[in-house]
Amino acid sequence: MIGVGLFDDDVVIVDRSLDAVSGDVIIGAIDNDPLVKTYTREGNQVVLRSENPGYAPRYVLEGEQFEVWGVVKGGLRMFRRHA
């Protein structure tokens, strides 16, 4: 998610009370596999974008179980990586 300023080891702040709208960064799951992606819609099709040019968009396919667990409201960058 480097395109939106989220990097490995960052901590995200998630609001579980919000319904996702197109353009939101979300935390969710496809078939119980957790993910953090930008939520978009193309007509009735849900498209999840990684905001990293190295990864293709992920289309949610018919028959897959997709859940939005919350909308990312912000992030914290940790500078000391070790305890």
C-alpha cells in the first residue's frame, strides 16, 4: 500500500462502524484470507487495489466470501523496529 503511504510494520487505525465507499482503504478478507486494499466498484463488481504498481487489481469473484472488517482512517509509522 505504498501508494497511500502505508508500509510494512506500520500500524493502521481502523473504524469498524463505517460502511466502505469506493476509494476507501479497507481491512477485510476474501474467503477468510485477510487483506488491506483500496475498495472500489466497477458497476456491480468489487475491485480491490493494492496501491503498489507491482500488484494487479484483485476482482472479487462470484462464489467468494468477501467481508469488509473496517475502514482504515490512518496509520502510525514505527521507527524502532525491534523491542
